[in-house]
Amino acid sequence: MKFKVGDLAITQNSSVPEWNDRQLVVVRQINPSYVEHGITYPYLVTRVDGQPFGWVGNGAASQFFKAKQAWCREIHLCKPEDCDLLEEWQVYSRPDECEIAVFNAYEQAVRMLSQQGGA
């Protein structure tokens, strides 16, 4: 296993990257036999900032901005030193690009919630 309990990781490759990717998480539990919908999800993670994930689950069990922990696969996690993270000064040097990304993520969140009957 690439990660162990207590490791920090950055989320990646989620089905809703605008909400769930590039979050700093900590591995809380490892269960190599945890299977959901025929797929093994060995890592239980929580966001370091304590906020819920944007979307967790599948179908009727979906949770929008409610689940504070999620099971994931190794492909959904990246060691912080292996990610192409930006320094704070780099983010502030491109405010227009960052504002557009935030606006697009917000618009998609509203669209998905309205389709689920949440808005």
C-alpha cells in the first residue's frame, strides 16, 4: 500500500473534480477488503480543514456537501510532494484564472443540486 494511517494526501481523479480534487486529506483508516459496487476502496480519508466533500456516493446514497469522510482508491490520492501544487504567490499572481475556476465550480454545484432536487 502506498499510504498508511496518518499520511497526508491530495485528492485527484474524482468523478467531480471541481468539488473533490486537490483537497488536502488525511488517511484515517485502511481496509483492503472494503468493497462497494464491486470495487475495492481501501482508504478512508477526511479533509484536513474539517469540511465535507462536495459529492460522495452513488445513486440514492449520494451525499452532497454532507459527508466528512470518504472511502477511496489509491488512484484518487497523490502524495503532496508528487503533486504540482502552486505556491501562494503563484495563486495570487493569476487571480482572474482562479476566480473563473471558482465561479465555474459554483455554477456546476448549483446545477447538480437542482437536478437532485436540493435547490
